[in-house]
Amino acid sequence: MLQCHQSSRKDAESAKSAEGERIFSLLLGIVNLPRSINLHSLLILCALCLCATQRVKHPSMSISAESVKICGRPSRISLINPYFCPALNFHHFILLLKKEFDIEFRQKTAINGILLFVLSTVFISYLAFQHIIEPSLWNALFWIILLFGAIITVSKSFLNEQKGRMLYNYFLYNPRTVILSKIVYNSILLTVVSFVTLFLFSVFIGSPVQDLGVFSLVLFLASFGFSSILTLMAGISIKAGGSFTLTAILSFPLTVPLLLVAIKVSKYAIDGLAFSVCSQYLLVLLLLNIIVGALSYLLFPYLWSD
Amino acid sequence: MAKNWWKILAVLLVLYTIVAGFLLPVPARVILNETIRNLYFHVPIWFAMMLLMSVSVYSSIRYLGKSRIKNDIIAVQTAHTGIIFSILGILTGMLWARYTWGTWWTTDTKLNGVAITFLIYTAYFILRSSIEDEQKKARISAIYNVFAYVMMIVFIMVLPRMQASLHPGNGGNPGFNSYDLDSTMRMVFYPAVIAWMLMGAWIAQVKIRIEVLSKKILYDETV
């Protein structure tokens, strides 16, 4: 539909013959659209998501009002104000981010576990392949290892939250602050992991990457995108009983669009193509990131207020 | 009768689509030949699937706002019907591809996107079956449904048009409407679109009513 709006607007400017029919077929969405219009449609989707993040009312209001109604005496409860919701607060965001890092530095389970995972898988591929010259094979192996690593890393992110503390946090922080801090923390973690993976790959298997700048840009963007999808999915699977399999099942298909574009650009970076070739796909990757980030940001409060 | 006229219309239009779709003359094209008749089945079935999925995501959003279990039932049953339609769409597409491209399935962005969409919605049903509590199940699956729908749009509407694709209407290929859809084909194609959409709506409605009734019998409450 989005593409149709865009293209029908464009058509109104240019085409004159058979207007009605043409617009109708545009509405059907089977017309051949130029590639640029497609980027526009992605942009519009992106803008819609961003608008929604600004417009959508916070759900906790209705939920807590409901729970208070069950209690029966809404006016007596002064401590738990049904309309109380902490605002989105930058200070809280920093605090939560710091908390995540503190826990990580104290326990060191997540980062050590993931590094061991990456090391062992890279070593196994080294034993199997010795040295990979074929770029597409290298690329596929790299992204598969990175994807599995990302899922293992992020699926842990809600395990630390015990039930009582969730309730406590619910009264302290806005859920959107929580999801933002988790996404940022996970994306920093994933960026570190992806660069370590790249390093290990170049040590053991060899690195055919010619344009390292574009490749690291792809790694940054992909880490952010993965972390925003996987954090929400980890939250969902924790709420649904907390099995690792469920996280994997839910998030594999959803990460594929990002992964496809990332694989394509990283192939370009490996081949050392000019930046002008990659730039369009980098833009697409950025827009996809914004879309999935906005969706997680938008949907997490409904999960949180359960 | 006043309420059910659209069901009769659906049956009549589907019958018309099948009879006229196979019997009326079509423009003769190289390679395509008679397979062009697939336009009456494959494309409208996908439109119906998109319609059903849109209804599904709409009622999921409604559920997140209002927490009424009826909306959840609508969301899941329309998604079920949408999956059935997408399987039909894949099958008709495969049949068409066998006679024009020469294979049942090829590595193509559109085709892969459709396969992944199928996986996404299967994951949606698995998620639903893994949660016991009724309200919790509805809420969490509604969240997943919204995410899944946006990803589906990215997958089957946006990405295939950006990369090389064999599929008509994608990746620089002309859509059928640009030169093949002459007036005789239009006479069947547009009724076919309405027919399959109405059919989808009808199937979904029956499924929703069965579900609502079973809820009523189980819990003795109006949903």
C-alpha cells in the first residue's frame, strides 16, 4: 500500500493517459516499480514506525487501571497510583546501562561463554577447512557463526531479571527506558563479539576482506539490528516459559531480511567494490535497523506490563 | 439472506473465475502461452492472503489496546486462513514456474521471502501453543504478530523489488498488467480478485465463529 501511495503520487505528476486504470493497477501492487521508489517505500515504512513511537499511548495506564478495578476500591489505593508511569528518562537509561555492564563485569558469564563459543566454532571450521579462499563460503560461515553467537548472547539478557525485581523495576523505570538500555547494551556486546569473530577468522582461516571500512560499518549496523530483534524475542520467550529453542525459532525467520542485506553488502566489501555500489545497501540496512528498533521500542511495554 | 448475500456472491464469482478462466480466450505470448491463466488464481490468492494478514495484524493491535479476547480469536483465525491461502499461492506459483522457468523452485528473492514468511507465521503458531494462560497467550502472540507482519511486508513487498528477481513485477521485470492484461483478461481478473478475497473472508468467518462458540461452551461466557 505504501508503495502505491508513493507511486500514485508520482504518477499524477507525470502520466496523463489512462489515469484511472493505471492507478487501480498500482493499488493492486503488481506494477513494475523503479528501484528508487522502493527505497522511498522503505523510508515511509520507517517514518511510520517512528511516528508510531511518538504517538502510541503508554499501555501501562490501562493495565494498572484494570488491576485496580479488580481490587475493587480504586480510590483507597494511594500507594499504587494507576496513572503513575515513570517518564522516559535519560538518567535512568544511563543507570540501567551501567547496571548491565556492572553485572557483566562481576559475573563475566555471558561474554566468556560467547567468546568460547566463537573460538570453538571458528577452530572447528579451521580444522574442517584449513584455509578458505572462496569468499562466498567465508562469508556464509562468518554470518552463520555470528548469528548463532548473537542468539546465544542476547537470549541471556532477561535471565537475570527475577520476578520480584521486575515488579520493582516496573514502578521505577519506564519500560521504554528498559528496552532501550537493553538494546544498546546488547548491541555493544554484539559489536565486540563480531569484531572478535572477525579477528579469529583472520587468524585461523584467513581474511579475504578487502574493504575493511565498509565491512566494519556492516558489522556495527548488523549488531544493532540483531540486538533490537533478539532482545524483544528474548523477552517474549522468557514470558512464554523461557526455553532457548523458542528464542531461536522466533528470531531466526525475523532476522533473515537483515541478514540477507548484511550478507550482500559484506560480499561487496570482501570483493572490494566501490563505496557507491555498497552505499544503497548500507542505507537499506540502516532503514531496516530503524524499523526493527522502533518496533521493539513500541511493543516492549505491552510485554513488560504483563 | 440480507446478511449472507456476499457468500452467494463469493461462490458465484469463484465459479465464474474457474469456468471463464479456463474457457475464455487469452492473448498468446511466447513462453507464457496458456500458463497466463494462472493470473486468475495465483495473484488473487496472494491478494486475499495479504488482506487476511492485514485483518489479523489490525485485530492484534486492537487486542493490545483493549484486551478483548474476541480480537485475539479474529487475529489467530485470520492468520490461519492466511497461511492456508499462502500455501495455495505457493502451490499455484510452483506449477506456473514448472512450465515457464522449467523448475518447481528456484533461488529467487521473492520465493525465498515467501518461504521465510511461512516460517514466521509457523513460529507464531508455535509461540501460541507454548503458552498456557489465555490472556498472556493473546498478548504475547499479538506482539509477535505485529512484528511478523512488518517483517513480512519488508520481505515480500520491498526486498524482492531491490534485487534481481525472476518473478514478474519484481527486480526490473515487467508485471503482467503492463502488456498482457488486455480487456478480456481484465474481465476475469478483477472478479477473481473479489472472489478469492470474499472466499478468504468467509472461511475466516466460519473459523472465528467455531472458535467463539467453543469458548462459550468451555467457559460459559460471552466473548
